Amino acid sequence: MQAEKNTYGSLVGKMVVTKEGKRLGFVRDITFETATGELISLVLKDSTSYANNLNLERVGSNDGLIPYNAIIAIGDFIIVSEEDLI
């Protein structure tokens, strides 16, 4: 069976939550390595106060970065491991 692919359009706008269920925000954009297409991180928009209290790398004034290695699952939500964010 072929694995389902997640396209750019299917990821942008999805809510990002921790595996404990804490909301972090929504995907604004994706950063990737142009030569290989490898996903580097998700850029958060509308970050929650919980996400703002995490020590996330920032882009611009308020957009936090979620590293690719923190992603556990992608479905209706993008689930990340909080341990991998700290």
C-alpha cells in the first residue's frame, strides 16, 4: 500500500498540538532545504500563550518554528513532541 503524501497545501492552516493536547497554533508556512526538498520546520501563526512560553526559535516578530524532528503524526492536527521542542 502506498503511503499518503502530505502536500504543502494540506499542511498550511492545520492546528499544531502537543501529544498532551496543548494547542500551540496553526501552520503559517513550511521551511525546507531547496536542494533536497527535505522539510526543516513548520512556521507557526496565531501562537498560543503556551507556545509563546516555550523556548521556540523565532522568525520575524512572533512566528515560532517547530522543528521537523518534533512531529509525531499528521492527521486532522499536527501532533508534536514537546520534549523535542525544548
